[in-house]
Amino acid sequence: MTTETIHGVAKLANIINVRIFDKDRYAEDSAILKGVNYVINAHKNDIKKNSIINMSFGGPYSETIAKLVKKCTNNGIHVVATAGNDYSDTCSVIPAAAPSAITVAASDKLDQIANFSNYESCIDIYAPGNNNNSIIFNGTSISALYVVGTVALYISTYSNLHPSNMFEAIISLATKNIITGISSRNDTYFMRAIFGNLLLTESGMLLDELGVL
């Protein structure tokens, strides 16, 4: 389906649901490999090659999955990974710890790290994920979707970039060092995207959808 049938910032994007979990919400590495390789092959056969994978899952660090993420980005696929909701070290979780993924943690409406969000140096960017006004769900999976949407919007507004360059572009759109409640001394980035009449606010609201802009 396309997002045009619902709502969002990238209304002409095709959403392809690739199932890797069983009925008990468990995924073997073999199932993840099969699902992601399906996406890679579909990307290779696509003319436009404007592909983004939202990896909203996590498990103990696996070099196999880390290499799989790298395979995606080497092929020009943007990988956005959720940091996880266990309030633990993101660097011990995969795919969040994969260096070539854009790893997204959750912030709350006070610009603090959400009290459930994973943390530490493997975090690339924060986005609204707690007490959002525009949606009813919380979690770093919600935060990751804001970044997925921003990448899609960037591609449609400007053009596609190599994943490493897209990462730099997304970071350049973010607000620096406003997230509090973390112990890391690294710079933090909050996803704040402006494209024409679109502004993602700290509360997660899209002002063009609210008629503000």
C-alpha cells in the first residue's frame, strides 16, 4: 500500500511489510537474514532504488546481523534502527549497534531521554517517542518512524544520497545538544526537520497537518 491511503509526510511511498517474527514474536537470525535479503534483492531490481528499511526489533549483539546491516547500506539502502526500550546499553543490541544504521532513541515532551529508552554512544539521533500528542503509542519504534519519514521526505524533496551521506544530511537538520537526562558526553541530536511547510516539533506534531504553517 502507499501512505497516501492513510496519512504522513511521504504519502507516495510504497510500504512493504516483510515478516520475520513467528506467532510468539520471536525471530531467528535465519529469518532476519531471509527477510532482509528479500529487501536487498527487491532494491536491486527496482529502477529508482530509493529504499529505506525500518528495523524496529532488537536482540543480543550478533556479528551476522551487523554484517547484514552493512550489506544493506553498501547496496544503497538506508537502515533506520530502533534503539530499544529496555533502558540499557544500545551498543549491546543489534541492529541498533550496527555502525552503518541510523539508530534512534526516544525523547519525551520535555526534551529528556524517555525513561524506557536505551542509551549510550551507539545512539545517533533522538526523536519523539513518549507522550506524543499526534499518536497514541510510545516507544523507540515510534521514534524511528519519524526518522524514516524524514529520510523519505528528504529523498522526495531533494534527491537520494548514499546512506553515509544521508546520515550526515539528517544530522544537519537536527537540533544539537538539547536532550537532557543522559550521562554520555557525546553530542546529542534531536530530529527537527523543516521542508517547506513541514516542521517536526519537540512534541512530535507535524505543524502542516495541524494547519499551523
